[in-house]
Amino acid sequence: VLYYSKRFRILTKPSFQYKTFGRHRPQVTRQSSPPESTMSSSRIEYSEKYADEENEYRHVILPKELAKELPKHRLLSESEWRRIGVQQSRGWQHYAIHRPEPHILLFRRPLGTDPQTGQIDPELKRLALEEYKGQFGLRGN
């Protein structure tokens, strides 16, 4: 059974189970709480993707308590941001640190990146660029 959480826009399993004893009413028993890192990673928020002529972008908002554990003056490698619970398709690169809000990670990847392989597919790139130009009325350029 999954429940939709409006606050975090995710599907979650309930933190309790019903146990029945014959014809008696069900009793509610609490399950053990998940580890703190799991709770923090479930509170990570992801923006919609946006693009320019070269790249597509998105930002990821980490819970502030999770962000306190991150290095302050360098970008994260893919293995590092995956280890803290950020979940994205392949090809994304942490490209900038937003100094006023270090709990917001900025990501980009080249237009036409195949989400399965992380490699640039020329046909996907052409289609993505056409879509971008169509959104801004730049078809003839």
C-alpha cells in the first residue's frame, strides 16, 4: 500500500501495520523508523528541467541538515551526489555552487543526452534543439 504525500510530492509506504486477531478490531503497531539519511533523502526536492541552446538544467533542493555535511568550496562528483540520495538519470553534472543558498545544487547536461547511457545522441540533440527553438519562436534561426 502506498500513500501520496502532498507535502513532498512522493508516494510513501505507511509507517504502521494493521494486525488482526480473529474477530477483534485491528491493532495498529508502529514500524521502526527509517535511518536519518533515508528520511533526509526523501525530503529532497527536484525542479522541472529548463534549457538554453546548449544545455538542459535543473536544481535540487536538499534539506538543510543534509547540506551541512557537504563540502563547501568544491563541486560534487556523481558518486558523491548519488551517495547523499540525489536520484537523477545519467549525464547530469553538478556545475555551480549558489553561495547564498548552498543547500541548492545546480545541475546541467548537454541537450540530447540519452538518460539511460549519459551519452549525447545526435538525433536526440537535434530534436531537443528544435523543441527549444519552437518554444521561443526561433524556428528560422
